[in-house]
Amino acid sequence: MRKRCIYIAISLLLPNIVFSQGWNICVTGGIGFPVGKFNSTSTSNGSGLDRFANEGPASQLFATKKIKKTVFDVLLIFGYNNNNFNLNDYLNDQPGNSPGSTSIGGQAISNGDFQEFSFLGGLSIAIPKNINTWSINLRFLFGPTYSCYPFSEFAAAYYSYTQRNYIYINGSESLLFTLGIGLNIKCQVSKKIFITAGTDYFSTGARWRTTEQITNNNGISISQPYSDSSPINLINLMAGIGYQFGN
């Protein structure tokens, strides 16, 4: 709860920071695509609940300020990504979906989403310098990400279809570190207003620790530690509109 409050406070402070002269503020929206292990459809090299992410909505509130007599801008970003965890794909990847199997099979009941709240800083580099009303910028980002690991609930059969367990894996929250690189195109449509579009790649090292509760046919439950460690890799495609403060 305390971490959520910190990120809400950051999102409220960011607009106040940029209202001073010389800052540009922009709101963008788009789609975040999981890549690498985060989008894997196989658990052959890992436990798996930190994979099987689907594409989902992404948004950013970002601000830039020109460093005088250079091609560099200071850049601040508050970003949000939501990626659904595909529990059905995870269960379909497990062996044991036929009678007589000796491994796990399952039926999805419910699950949550992966969520990432990021507050990143960095530099934006104009390549080349502004051409009339257009500019192209390469940006490098780093900073903390508050990440939510989804809960999942499913029914599973072990060793035979006569013994059916219900498994609930609790959600988890972690404060992680993110690196990013992006390319952004900006078009000035008036003295104060501009539109922008671009793409970013973000990589976040993840360490999840939570608990798994297993309840059998007879209502007997056990609880045990559960952990995952695959990185969160995302490509965001974004577009939006911004406003330039000051002259």
C-alpha cells in the first residue's frame, strides 16, 4: 500500500514540475507488447507464471526540458502497462491433460494481470537537430518500476483424474529496476501544441516471491512458498499530444 501511495504522489507531482518555463509535457497512449520470456508460451526453461503475458494497454505522462546549446533534453516519464496473464495457455502447456497421465493438467478458474508503474528519468537526443516543425529523438531511460504479479486460480489433476486439487497462487508486488531505449517523432502543429509518436523497449529484472495454496478433494489445504524470476520485457507503441510551456 505504501508503494502505491508513493507512485500516486509522483504522478501528482510531475505536472507541477513541468509547469515552469521551458518544459514540455505530453500524454500518450498505445499498446505494450511482451517480448522474450515474458511472452513465452513454454515453461521448458522455467516455472512459467512469470510468462504467458498478452499485449495490453499502455500510457505515459512525460516531460522534457531542453539543455541549452546542446541536442540533449532532460526526460521524465511516468508510465503504466497492463498485460493479461494467459492462464489457459499456461495450463495447456502442462503435460497431463488426458486421463491416465502422471503429471499436472488443469482448468482455469480466474487470474489477474501483470501491471507495471514506472517512474523513469534519462536523456533525449535529437537526431538530427530540428527540421522545420519535425524532430526525431533517441531516448535512454532508467529508474524504478513498481510491478504487480498476477494471482491465479485453477483446478489441477495429479496422477489420476480421481484426485483433483484446487490451486491458488497469490499475487505479489515488487519494486524493480528498469532500463529503456526509445525512438520518438515530434511534430509541432502550433506555437504551443505538438503531436508525437514513437516506440520504446523496456527491460525490468523481476524477482517474485509469493505463496501457493493447494486444496485437495477432501478440503485439506497446504501452503508453500512460490517464486519466479523471468525478466519483464516490453515494446510499447505510443502516440499522443503535448503542450510547450514558456517561450
